[in-house]
Amino acid sequence: MADGKSRFDDIYARPDPRAYFTRLAPLEYEIPHHAQPVFRRTAAERAAYDDGGPGPPVVLDLCCSYGINAALLNHDVTLAELYQRYTSEPARTMTSAELAAWDKHFYAERRRPDALPVYGLDVAAPAVRYAQAAGLLDAAFTDNLEQTPPGPGLSRALRDVGLITLTGGGSYITERTFTALLDGARRPVWVCAFVLRTVSYEPVVRTLTAHGLRTTADTSRTYPQRRFTDAREQRFAVEAVRALGADPTAREEAGRFHTVLYRSRPLRVFPSPACPLAFPQSPPEGVAWDA
């Protein structure tokens, strides 16, 4: 699915996030920063929605890597501070175990009173192990739902999930992952996803609709993800966006990947259709544009 888009598999195979931040800093990878207030607001709304569950709804972050979204959701910290922290001289001189202990204390001191339990799902085992060791994830799973059904651990965990979050992983996971997750859910699940404009979210939307969720797309803006690695990647993005009927002017043509925010909730939570708005790209089937 990501043909033409640069891969960063190596930075997710390290035992800690230092390479992740060092490699992505020059590309100004910023989508977790834009997602932070959106995820906090959505998580608070989902927690306030009484579904009769045994405890607070769990947030499941897809393609969670080193727990960056969990760090920003549940702690008083910014993405800029994380870049500074993991590229600092003290961080460079530590072992991975020392860094994890340093992080655990750091995040514990900055834990927000409204923090929710967060589970992570990512095939990158070293990354999720670190996120757990640093206290960012309450549970972590490496099931590849594109290829196999959830294992026993993830199946049990899905009973408590009330919100699924995603920042950019839509290039690598499809409706197969969402089908597996929603089939295993026992509580009403909301979905909040930032999806690159180079991929179609329509197959996922159809799956969400089949599970009783209504999806809206935020037309007020797009959210930049990162700079392109080179001219080849930019050409790929511009062509992919055009192929999906959108306009890359002042976005991809200006040098960055951009995402669209999609929000999905059960019909009884979000019952009335949004007023359709003029937009340069037709909404995917099942999506209402939401100003």
C-alpha cells in the first residue's frame, strides 16, 4: 500500500526511541502534535459517555510505535519537548535500560489527572516493549491483524476498548485490521483517525458503517504530517492525491504529506447527518463532511 512512500522500518526495530526522534527531526514529523488536542478532547468525551462498562474505556492506539501518542495524551508534555529530550546529550549517553528508567520517572511526574488506560498495537515488538517499560502503555500487542486474527491476549483486551486512535498508519493497515478489532469489541467503540491524503479511507469507512459507526471528516483544515524525504516521494504523493480526486496545491506540492481527520461514533451518539459542504474532493462513501 505504501509503494512510493519512504519506509522507516529500521527506526522501529531499535530498543528505544532515540533513533526515531533523531531520524524524524529533520523531516519535521509533526502529526502527533496536531493529534494531541484532538485525542485529548475525544478521549474525554468518550470517558464521559456512560456505556455501563466495568471501568474507564481503554484507548487503543494503532501503529503505536514507542507510545508517542500515549505520552502526549496522558502527560503534560509536548512533541517538541520529546524531540529535545531524546536528542539531548544525557539521552545519548544512556543505555536503553537507563533511558527507560529515566523515562518512567519523567512520565510519572507529568501524569495528567484525567489520564486513561492506553493499549498499543504495533508489529514492531522492540518499540512496544519500550513503551511498556517506560510506563506509557498499560498493555501492548504485536498481532498482525492484516494476516491473522487477534490472539488470546488481544482478544481479552478488546473487551475494554472504547476509543481507537490512529496517526498516519492508514498507509499500512486496512479494513482487515478494523474488522478484527470491531468484531472483538464489547463496548461501544469510537474511532479518531488522521489519514494521509495519499490513501483511500473508504474501505475502512464501509467496515465502520457495517459495525454501526457513522464517520465524519473535518473539512476545516488538513494536518501536515512531515516533509518529504526526496523529490521522488513528493511526486508519488502529488500523483496519489490527484488520483483520489483531491488538490495537492499548497499542500503536497508545497513539500509535506497532509492528513485528513476522520471521526467515527455509534449512530446513537452522533445521530444527525452533518450539512454537506463544498470541498475539492468528494467524500468517501459513508462519510459526511463536518466543518
